[in-house]
Amino acid sequence: MTGAASADAANVAERPEQKPAETAMGATSSSTKISYYAQYCFHLSPTLNQWCPMRVADVANLDEYAEFHGKSEYLSNVYFHMNHPIKWVRVAGVVVAMSSNDYLTIYTVDDGSGATIECVYKKQRWPPSAATPPPLPSTIAPGTVVNVKGALQMYRGVLQALIVKLAVLRSTEQEMQFWAKVHSFAQTTLYRPWVLDRETVRACRKAAKAAQRARDEEEVRKEMEQEKKARAKEQKRRGDDMDGETEDAADRDMPDNESSDGLNSYQSTTHPPEHKALSLVSSIMDLFPPVPAASSASGLPAAIPSRPDHPLKPVGVSDAVRRSTGPLQSNKFYTNFMLHNQDLPTYLLPYSVSWTNGRGPTNCWGLTVSYATPDQRVFGPTTGPCGHQGPPASYFYSPPIQPSLVLDAAELNHQTALTLDDATDMFVLVSLRPDGPAAPPAVQFPLVQGQGFITALYHGARPILRTGMAILSVWDPYNGQGRDGGPLKPGMQRWVLKMNDGSTWLVYARARTGAPPLAFRQTADGALEGKGGFHGSVHVARVLHPEQGWAAYDHAAGVFAVGVHLSGHTENGGAVGQYSFAFRKVDVTGDGAFLANSPLLMFALPHHLASFDERTRAAVQPHIAMETPVKGTARAVLADAWTMVEPSLPANMGFLPWDGRTKQAGRSTLSDAARHTIAQVARQELGQDMDAQSNLESAYFAGKALAKFALIVLCTHRLLGDEVKDAAADGLARLKAAFARFADNRQKHPLVYEATWGGVVSTAAYTTGDAMADFGNSYYNDHHFHYGYFVFAGAVLAHLDPSWLQNRANAEYVDLLVRDYANPSRQDAQFPVFRSFDWYHGHSWASGVFPSMDGKNQESSSEDAMAVYAIKMWGHVKGDAAMEQRGNLMLSVLARSLQTYYYYAAAASSSEMPAPFIGNQVGGIVFENKIDHTTFFGGDPELIHGIHMLPLLPCSPFCRPPAYVLQEWNDTFSNGRADKAQGGWRGVLYANLGTADPHAAFDYFSQPGFADDKLDQGASRTWYLCYATGEYTWLTGPFYPILSMSCDS
């Protein structure tokens, strides 16, 4: 560094607004002004040259101090917590994802603090150096808990740790030791400002100036010495007799600039060549950053009040657990455990579990494990109203509670309390406490969707295995040997149970280190009872084909998942999406070798299997397949992580109609006749009273009204041009005014943030006492339907007038709604992660905190798509690329799921549904355990099918392809049957036909004398006509409305 550069850095660090930089400071407070000392003081920092043990969330929040960053090589890759300069960190957590190429391996590490960090290992050949990273342990895989020492670096906006050393943490004790260091470092150093007194700072400045003068003098001396040597060489070359000395080897190798601090020596060997990393990470974007909270202290928009109470208090969740886990999941697979008697089923797939609660044939207090075979399904009558060919069954379901096996304990009794001790969006830990909710648990059950074993963790209780059947025999045809002929894994025990219903169950046990193994005896009533207290895990699984698949169960037994980390990114300019589940794997001993050699056995649903990448597909076990209640055949996967790929994201889908055949979006340039026809309709519809139609008691119908007018205004601005210019401007102004009522929270039932569950709800239930007011919004029913319409309307407003988005109240209001139903990050402590969307099932659940024997349900698949599409478009208008691309990925996952489980086309995917039901063409109401070809509001064909059509949007043909739409029309509504539909449902049917036969749809809505009572209250002729013209882009031959197309969407 030159003297000028040094002085510049000093002056920058001590600018007047940074003072008192040379003043002693006390403990920090909200009013304390933290001083950033000049870099000549950094050698006194307690953090710069230290390995700083930190939470990943704290690492992610490190700042680049603008006044220092880039001023010198000395400050390269130095970041700040408060005023602490930090360059080297230590983090520990579970590896949740891995990426690799020829040059790098990137481990994504999650420590549960609400953020993840990419830890980068360079694979190039290293020269001998103290900074050379050692070879990594060969056992690292998703699910491995690691301790990483690394140097910070920023790569394309992502803060990474460049691995210097990585070690596997093989026990909970090691993890706790690390977290003790993190806590101590945070308390003693990290969260206390670094303070230097004036005299120390002045002494440092003086020493820095003296050192700089010495360096300058040394540089001059070297230059003179080199010049002298150069003259000597020249004289020698000429043969002069002048005495001179040749170059000294040490001088010849001396660097031009020496580092006084030694820090740069690390960078010379560990900074990865930029071009080598591009092929791996240059186009990858993390899709799950938090949605910004409002700028107020509460994190909520100023117009949204908060209250601590909710009419329904969750059962079995203590205040301490709620504080540690964050907002509660109202719409996830395990909600029944928090409601009423807590004894309705939780559907894990392929198994379900339920608390016996002293009832049922076993009359105990353990956890029932159920599995229903396809021949146990119950089918409804074939006299449905739709008149489908076949005719198909009107519904089907499986027996919800089959007491196949009950994991019980002798200590459990009528005082037993069921509690939830940990809960996230994809994991829950259920505890059974024999002496009430404050007592220690006798047994715990870690539950995730798709688990291959149901696992019970016994804490000294005496295990009992009961059944509602009868155990015919307890046997082991392999005499304790593995199914593959070798021994069972060390520490594992196995029993094979034959039941009187013909089923076979495998039971495994693994004792904690130092605890005795489990010993069973069979009692008079046919149960298996432990001979004494047991400390360890018991794992049960049903095998459908005992001669196949045992080796996989033996291989996986003893480990279980205690969490799932979701990650995802897009590639190829947003055209390809990828998402992964990394299961956090543990066992009861913490034996690292055992964990490394024991992959998880998990079950994947058909839509997972269809999108697995090659590595995950190779882990599928072809001989282990089990039927699920309504999601087809699940297949076992022996892996600790899955990766699914969506190869065709709708990245080019915009606000205007999107062609389901060409997969393209375009802006239609209409003929004068077509434009005139639609303009007349638009002018008439813009004359309607937006305020009256949206100022309703129902958030659902109010949102539909706003979205309806948003689409009309969109068409007038984007498609109809000057012919409706004045009406379009007036319509936009009135739409803004109508929307403002809700952004200002002045509607008839305002919204409120309630902290019991953690969400924004209608106050309707608070004021009326009716839990089902506004379709149960206050109890978390249908939030993605209700709020999705508002998000979409807000996106249109911001698209047509970007200045509308600059109003903070507007942006914060829409962001709030997105956070409520689709918060992507645990860093948002006010809302649960993905309240509505279920990444395992691939679609949303609409039912909230209402107990249900058949589990969660959703009726309108098309409104599910609307809610996701709204997120995509809101991200687009905000310039939030992560949100937009997350919406694209969610929409692709949703389309795949809906086309597998909701829409039954004449294609291979329909085979996932039972043959007696496929002829219905569409599901109706899809529960976790039942599909009912009906609706909650009627059983007419137009209702059952139409609720899966509305609203018609650009995303409609993406989810409901033209071929399926045509098949459904021909089967159910052709030959005049659609004209029998009553009210607005007739318009829905014809608008949906526009996806497959836009000629017919355009003719229907453009006919003279069209009666508006054939329109749904959330629909308009203006949009339906424009939607049909957008679908003309694939037709061959001339058609009068379309003259040309351009790609401006």
C-alpha cells in the first residue's frame, strides 16, 4: 500500500460522521452509535485473525462496510458484525444439499438458525502450504452434520465459506460443545461493540504512519539496489574489469511487495479461479429468501393491528415450544394432533398414525400405525350426476384407522398427554407423557411425510407392541442374519410378525450406547411386551412381499429423519427448475460410521418419481412399492436426499394469455372489427361500480371482484389501445381506489395479525362468533384462494402503473398476504413456512384448523394455480427475481401434481387413480384419504368441474392442457349439455373451452344480446374474449380477429 492510499483509508475511516471513532464507548444500546475504526487498528481486533464460531444466520447478516470495502487487498473479503471485522468463521450444521463439478464441491449447511451457507471446497491440486485444505472425509452426504472452518468470500451476491478444514460431528455431545462456543463467543465478543480509547487509536495511527514511511524507504532502497545490480550485470557483460557481485539468489526471489500482516498468503491459494466456478454457480439462484417485512417496528403494515388471541387455542403445544418453533402450521399434515381430542389420523404416506387415546380395540394410549391395502378401499355409488361413461364411482376412500400395530408403553395411562415438542412445515415430533404435559416423555415419535419406518424413541419406558388383529407368530426365517445373507448391522435387533390378516411386519430395535438390548415376551392377549425399560429406538414397517425388499429394510433400519430441508434453484436463464429434499438423519447412538452406512428408506409419490434426477432415480427400490390412499403407488428410495427437476418452467408466461400448445406468450394485435367488438364490451363493463362490487363482507368475493376488474383494465391498456383510452385511464384510477380500501384495512371485516397460530385473518369470526364466516378464513381455511386474488390484482396495478408500487402501503400490504400463505423462509418469524403449499404432495391444502378424519383437503385446484401464479407475477413487477422464479417452480410442480392426482386424462398418469374412479375426469374434493366427486356447495356437473376451471388465467392452459380440456368437454359438456348449466357456471364452461376450442369460446361471448347473468361474479366478457383470442395463436389458417402476433408479454 502506498502512503497516499494509506492516508486515504485512514481519512475514510475517520470521517466526521463516523466520530467518535477515537472515543471510548460503553455497552451498545439502541441509541449507541457504533464506530468503525481505521484499518490500522485491525491488528487489535478480537475477531479479524480468529476463527469466529457463529450461527449461520449471523454469518448471513454480515455487512460489507462501504467505506472500507475494496480500498485495499488487506480488506479483501472482510465483513462486519457491528464494528467487528471478520474474515474467518466456524459454523456447524447438517449438509442439506451438495453440488459438484470438476473444480468445486459446494455443501449447503443448515444449522437451524434460519439461514443456510454454501461451503466451497476447491478440488484443484494444491501446492504444499500450511493453508492447503486437507482431503475431505469420504462419508459426507446430505444429512451429515459437519463442522466447517472457512474463509469468507462473496460470490455473485452470495456469502460463502471457502473451506480450510471440515470435520464430521458424530455425536450430539460434539454439537453441544460447538454451540457452547458459539454462545460464549456471542456473549463475550460478537454482540459487544469493539471499543478502543483515543490514545490507542492515535498510537495505532502513529505506528501506521511510521510503518508506511519504513516501507516507502525500503522500496526506494530496493529500487536502488536493483539498479546497482543491473549496472553490475551490464558491466560484466561488457567485460569490464570493475569488481562487482552477481545477484544473490535470495534477492532474486524477493517479492516486490511484502505483506506485513500475512493475511494475503491465504488468498493466494484459496481464492477459486472465477471462470472455473461459472459452470456450476453462475446461473443458479436461491429461491427461498424471506419476503421483506413491513418497515414498522411490528413488521406489519401500519394499518394491520395485532392481537395475541385466537378463538381456537392449539392443543398439546406449550408456550415454550411455540416460542422455539415459531408460528404454528395451520394447514399441514399433522394439524389433527393440535385439535380437539388429538386422536384423528395424520397421513404420512404410505402409513397413517393416530393416537389411541384409550379407545379402539386395543384400549391403550399408544400410537396406532395404519396401512390400508387397495382391496380395503370403499367406493361410492355409480349414480353420480355427471353422467360419465362407465359409470365411475362417485367417491373412494380407505379405512382411516386400521389398528395394524400400536406402539405403546406400559407406563402410558389415562393421564397421558400428547404434546408436540418440535414442529416445522415438513416434520413434527410427537411425545406421549404418562403423567401430564409437564412430565417427561415415555416415548416420542419423529414424523415426516413418506417415512419408510414408523419410529418410536423410548426413554426408559417398557415397550409394548399391540394390534387390533392377532399376532400369529414372531419369527425370523434368517435367524438374525441380514436378508442379503450377511449379519445385521452392529447393534440392530429384528423380529418378524405374522398377523392373522395375512400381513407381515418387520420390527427393529437399536439400544442407546451402554443400554441393554430390547427383550420381548408375548402376552396372553397376543401383545409383545418388553421385559424391562428400554432406552433406544423401535422401528416398524409392513412388507407386502416378504421375499423381496428385506435387504433394503435391513440396510436402512436404525436411522430416522428429524427434519427436511427444502432447497431449490433455477438454471438456463430460468427455463429449468430443480428442488431438493435433504432429510436430517440421526440415530440414537450418534455413531458416525453407522449413520454413514445406513441410508434412509423413504417413499416417493408418482409425481416425485416422474421428476427425479438420475442420481435419485438410481436409489429407487423397484421391489418396494406400497399403495397410498389417494396418491397412487409410492415407491421406496434409499437415499438421504432427493432431487427433482422441472425441465420446462413457464418463464415466458406474462399477464396476457399463454398458449398451451406452443408454450408461448404473445401480445395479440387485433383486427379493427375484433378490437371494436371487445372495446364495446370493455367500455360497458368498466361502467360497473367497482367499489360496490368489491366492498363486501367476504374477503374471497371481494378479491374475486378486484381481480375481475384488474383483468378488464389490463386488457384495455394492453390490447385495446386508443379506442378505450379514456375509459381505461378512469378504470385504472377507480381500481386503485377500490384496492386502497383493503390496503388501508377499511373493509367490512378488517384483517388482524393474531399471534396464537401466527397469521393474518379476517376478524369475521371474532365479531360474529361463527368459525365458518367467510368460508372459515379466521380459522385459516382457503387463505391462498382469498389472498391470491388480492396479490394478483396488486400485480396488475403495479404492472400498469409502476408508481403505484412506490407507495409503501401498497407494497407492504401485498407482501403481507404473500407472507401469510406462502412465506418461503424460516427467517420470517411471524408466519409459518408455506402455510398452504405442500411440497411433498406438490399442491396446496385449503383446510385450516378444523379436525378431519380424512385429513387435509382442497377443492379448487385452479384457484390453487391462481394463488401461485399471483406470486410469480407479483415477484415480476417488484423486480424480485427469486420470488418470480420460485413462482415458476411452484407452478411447474403444481401442474405436474394436478395432472397426476386431480385431472384424469386418457394418459398414463391416470393409472395412479383406481380404475373405478378415473372416468370422473376430475377429482372434486381431494382429501389426504378420500376423493369425492362433488363440491362443498352442490353436486351438479358444472359445479364439480367448473370449480377446477375458474378463474381462467394465463396459467390455466399450463395446468389444464388443451387436450385434457377437450376430452373433458366431449365427455361431460358437449352436444348442448353445457347450455343446461345455470347462472355464471355456463360462462365458466365456455371460457374454459377457449383453451381447446377458442373459435367456439369467442363466438359464444361475442354473440349479440349476451346475458351477463351467464358470468361468474369474478369474471368478465372482456377478459374471456381476450383469453380466447390469445389461444388462437396455435391455430392454422386465417381467423378474422388475429392479424399478427408479437412476443411482448
